[in-house]
Amino acid sequence: MISWRKHYKKGLIAIGLLLSTSASIYGQDGDPKNGEKLFKANCTACHALDKQVVGPALKGVVERLKSEQGLDTAWLHKWIKDNKALRASGDKYANEVFEKFNKTEMQVFPNLADKDIDDILAYTTNPPAPEPEKTAEAAPGTEATAAPANNTTSSIVIISLLAIAGLLVWILIKLRQLVKMGQSEDLAGLNESRVKSFSEIYEKYHYIGKGLLAVLAILATYGVWNWIMWIGVYKGYKPDQPIYFSHKIHAGENKIDCQLCHSSAKYGKVSEIPSMNVCMNCHRTISEYNGKYLEPGKDKAFYDGEIKKIYEHTGWDSEKQQYTGKTSPVEWTRIHNMPDFVYFNHSQHVVAGEQAIINSFNKKNPDNKIDVVCKACHGKIDTMNVVQMANDFTMGWCIECHRTTEIDMNNGYNKEYFKNLHEKLKKQYPQDGGKITVDAIGGLECGKCHY
Ligand code: HEC
Ligand code: HEC
Ligand code: HEC
Ligand code: HEC
Ligand code: HEC
Ligand code: HEC
């Protein structure tokens, strides 16, 4: 009897274990609701549930890989976290599927926790019924927050115009008074104390005239001063581009990582404009625009036409699905361009300075936090349909940030490099508690930024 009980218990545990493992094989212990959120945030740039986009359709992927390839969720975890590492390890299917998709690289997601991946897989296994769209309407409205910088300039212009209009009205009133005076004098012809000739009018009113001239001179000086101060400053510069490429649609709506396209930012000085091959990684399969977001005044046909331009430049025949060999370069207009005597290095800021810049920016702008380092200098590019310069990119702007940004002494690069300096500064400025801003490591030295 007892032994039966023992076995019964063991049996229960075994059944429990079996259930829980098989559940996890089928990804059902995750939360599909949360998975849906994560999927939309991270995967929809390249995957849909029911059709191939850049990568394969993912509905039922857990079951499909199990039945077709004998792979379990552990494999999926590895793949989703770091498909490159998995391929490099020589995994057979990982390399097969990479070949099958013409060696298109899937992004790596080292930051997704196991639980997150379970949730995403649960979503691909059991997608919840779609909820009625509430947010779709709101989307275009978010535009308004894109470029607050312009408002101040335009309000200055408006105030100046109002001031000038006021002055004009005032001059008109004064002129009318003068004319009236002259008329009444003609009629009366007697009043000697009245003004008789222009010279007398001048005698009487020249102060007003001089005052007016002085005001105009001040305005003109102010204008010239402003004009001088803005030489070489192109904040807000926003040229039209040969292809209407929207960062709002790519980096915003579809959450594509900046560095997927500007991949050289972390390796070196410039963070180039991506080549057409990068576009084709996705656009070989995305030949038309089906997004919900439409910029006011633009429609699907417009966006489809812009995508066609990629095919014209790369010589891709989308009917025959092959390249014709007739290519032509796209002539993007460069927006940011420092003078030749300035040395600016992206990787220094995007890699070594990343955390320091994000932390410092978020401390200074608690209501307008950023998640990606690029935005500290380039503004909220992911809300811009057309890129514009978000800062003035002057020397003063660089220096201001170097004075106020505390560098991250704990990142691997600085820890080694500045070990001794750090100790020295700690002794030198004990009142700062060893806080070190970029100026302390040479960020204000002329030679660091100038050839
Ligand atoms: C930048 C585009 C891109 C993003 C973003 C992306 N993937 Fe992929 N994914 C691909 C491509 C392309 C493949 C096909 C294999 C290859 O070329 O490496 C793929 C393959 C897969 C596979 C293998 C499917 C199969 O049928 O064998 C899974 C699973 C997968 N992705 C899951 C995800 C998940 C989950 C996310 C979001 C967390 C994600 N992917 C985000 C591009 C992407
Ligand atoms: C899908 C590819 C893609 C993604 C993702 C992307 N960009 Fe771009 N970016 C481009 C292209 C193409 C251009 C050139 C056309 C233009 O200016 O809009 C460009 C231009 C720029 C420029 C202006 C360059 C110049 O001429 O001075 C900046 C700055 C920039 N991107 C920053 C970002 C940031 C920040 C992100 C992430 C929030 C990002 N990009 C995401 C493709 C991309
Ligand atoms: C510390 C400020 C700063 C940060 C952070 C920063 N940039 Fe830049 N970016 C600049 C400056 C300055 C230029 C102009 C460089 C020049 O003309 O030599 C520039 C130029 C560019 C250009 C035009 C091409 C070029 O390199 O001249 C692109 C594209 C760009 N940045 C993208 C990015 C992306 C993507 C990120 C994030 C990964 C980023 N930037 C982070 C300051 C920054
Ligand atoms: C990681 C994938 C990816 C890459 C790389 C990519 N795109 Fe896109 N692109 C998309 C997605 C997703 C859409 C929206 C499709 C939809 O919603 O139906 C889109 C839409 C577009 C559109 C129509 C909307 C708009 O922005 O005007 C154009 C044009 C476009 N892409 C041009 C480009 C160009 C040029 C490049 C290369 C510099 C590029 N794309 C690179 C994924 C990508
Ligand atoms: C948003 C803040 C910010 C802006 C704006 C900025 N920088 Fe920096 N810069 C940093 C940080 C942080 C570091 C230190 C990175 C590190 O930890 O090594 C740095 C380091 C540097 C260095 C290396 C200094 C050294 O001694 O090693 C140079 C050179 C430099 N920046 C040039 C520039 C130029 C040129 C500009 C303007 C076009 C600029 N920076 C704008 C934050 C900024
Ligand atoms: C953090 C980087 C940085 C440092 C340090 C720096 N500069 Fe500059 N400097 C710049 C940038 C960026 C510009 C270009 C500004 C522009 O195009 O509006 C510039 C422009 C100039 C110009 C041209 C002025 C103009 O209006 O065209 C001179 C002269 C100059 N710097 C001298 C110096 C001297 C002298 C030092 C040392 C005391 C110094 N700079 C330190 C970044 C720096």
C-alpha cells in the first residue's frame, strides 16, 4: 500500500514535470499579451505572423521547428538572443536558414530575458485575438512634438514683424496729424503760432524723426548681429532628399535600430549613410507600403513610388526577382558637415561615451529622456519624416557638453586608460568626490578637436 502511494506520488511528479516541460516546448508558459508587445517592439520590422517579410512568418514557429528540424525552445532562445554566435558555433540549421534568406542578417537581442523570449514564443503560438484599434488615430498627432526648436525662431520673427507693423501705423498716424495741421492752417491762414513751412515742421518734429532713425538703426544692428552669429550655423537645416526616406517610419513606427543602417558609427569617425544594399536587405521583399501611419498629405501610392526608386537605383526587377545590372548612385544631400579643420569621432561618443552621454542628458532633461545615445546630439530623429539638424553644432555646443558631462570611469576603455589620472584627480579635487567631466581628460584642448 505504502509503496503504491510512494509510486503514485512519484508518478504525479513525473506527470507534472512532463506537462511543464512539454508546455515549455510549446512555449505556452509565456504570457502572449506581453509577448505581443515585445514582438511589436522588436520583431515587426522584419517578421509578421502570417507572411514572410524580411524573415520568415513566425506563426507556430515553435511547432514547425520541432516537427521539421527536431529543434526545441532552447535552440530558439539561442537563435533569438544571438543568431550570429549560434551560426558561428557551426549550428547546422542556423546556417541553413541564413543561406536560405540570402545571408540577410537578423538583429541580435542580447537584452531579451529568457522570460521575454518565452512570452514572444507564446505569442507566436497563441496570438490573442486582435483588439479594436484605438491608437491608430492618434498617430499623426504625434508629429506636433517633433521640432519644438523651430517655434522659438518663428516667434522671434513674428514679434519683430509685429513691432515693425506697429512702427508703420505710428508713422502713418503722425503723418496724418501733420497733414491735418497743414490743411487747417490753409483755411485759417491766421494763426501765426502754427507751422507754416516745411522747415518749421522740421524744427518742431525733428526729434521724432531722429528717434525713428535711432530705432531703425538699433533694429538693423540687431539683425546684422544675428546674421553674423548664425554664419555657419544650420540648426533646422532640412533639405529634400532624392528618395523620400522617413526616419519616423523606419526608426519610429518600425523600431529599426539606428545602427542597423548607420553601422559604422561605432567603429569610426563617420557614421555613413547606408548603401543601397542595406535597403535591399529589407526592400527586396517590402515592395509596397502597408503601414497604418500616413503623413498628412501623403498616401500609399506616394510611398510605393518612393520604394520603386530603390529598385531603379539598384537595378532590381521585382517581377523577375533578379538584378538587371543597371545601377545608379543615390545622391543624398549631406546635412551635417563640420568644417575640414574639425575632428569629430563618432565611436568615441557612441561607444566610450555612450552611457555618460545618456545619463547626463537624462539628468538635464528629466521630462524628455532618451534611450539611444544618438538622440543627445541629433534629437528625436525617430519622430522626423525629414531629418533636420537638431542642434547648432558649433564649437560652443561641443564645449558646453564636455564641461558638463561626467564621464563613465567604469567602462572598460576609460577604466584602464585613465586609472592613474582618476586617482590623481580624486586627490586634486576631493570636493567633487572624484567626479570627472570630459574637460578633465582633455576635452577642451584645441588639438583634440582641431587638426
Ligand atoms: C533586421 C531584421 C530582423 C529582425 C529585427 C528580427 N529578425 Fe528574426 N529573422 C530575420 C531573418 C532575415 C531571418 C532568416 C534567417 C537569416 O537570414 O538569418 C530570421 C529568422 C528568424 C527565426 C528562424 C525562423 C525559421 O523559420 O527558421 C526566428 C525564430 C526569428 N527570426 C525570431 C525573431 C524574433 C523573436 C525577433 C524579435 C525579437 C526577430 N526575429 C527579429 C530577420 C530579423
Ligand atoms: C533603415 C535605415 C536607417 C535607419 C534605421 C536610420 N537611418 Fe538615419 N539615415 C538613413 C538614410 C538613408 C539617410 C539619408 C537620407 C536622409 O537624410 O534622410 C539617413 C540620414 C541620417 C542623418 C543625417 C545625415 C547627414 O546627412 O548629415 C542622421 C543624423 C541620422 N540619419 C541619424 C539616425 C538616427 C539617430 C537613427 C536612429 C534613431 C537613424 N538614423 C536610423 C537611414 C537610416
Ligand atoms: C556627441 C554628439 C553625437 C552623437 C552622440 C552622435 N552623433 Fe552623429 N554626428 C555628430 C556630428 C558633430 C556630426 C557631423 C560630423 C562631421 O561632419 O564630420 C554627425 C554626423 C552624423 C551623420 C552624417 C554622416 C557623418 O558621419 O558625417 C550621421 C548619419 C550620424 N551622425 C548618425 C549618428 C548615429 C546613428 C548616432 C548614434 C549611433 C550618432 N550619429 C551619434 C554628432 C553626434
Ligand atoms: C530593417 C528593414 C529595412 C531597411 C534596412 C530599410 N527599410 Fe525601408 N521600410 C521598411 C519597413 C518595415 C517599411 C514600412 C513598410 C510597411 O509598413 O508596409 C519601409 C518603408 C520604406 C519606404 C516608404 C515609407 C517612407 O519612408 O517613405 C521607403 C521610401 C523606404 N522604406 C526606403 C528605404 C531606403 C531608401 C532604405 C535604405 C537606406 C530602406 N528603406 C531600408 C524596412 C526597412
Ligand atoms: C552630448 C555631449 C557631447 C557633445 C555634444 C560632444 N561631445 Fe565630445 N565627448 C563627450 C564625452 C562624454 C566624451 C568622453 C568619452 C569617453 O569616455 O572617452 C567626449 C570625448 C571627446 C573627445 C576625446 C577627448 C579626449 O581627451 O579623449 C573629442 C576629441 C571630442 N569629444 C570631440 C567633440 C567634438 C568635436 C564635438 C562637437 C562637434 C563634441 N565632441 C561634442 C560628449 C560630447
Ligand atoms: C570639443 C571640441 C573643440 C575644442 C576642444 C576646440 N574646438 Fe575650436 N571648433 C570646434 C568646432 C566643432 C568648430 C566648428 C564650429 C562651426 O562650424 O560652427 C570650431 C571652430 C573653431 C574656429 C573657427 C571659428 C569659426 O567661427 O569658424 C577656431 C578659430 C577655433 N575653433 C579655435 C579653437 C581653439 C583656439 C581651441 C582651444 C582653446 C579650440 N578651438 C578648441 C570644436 C572644438
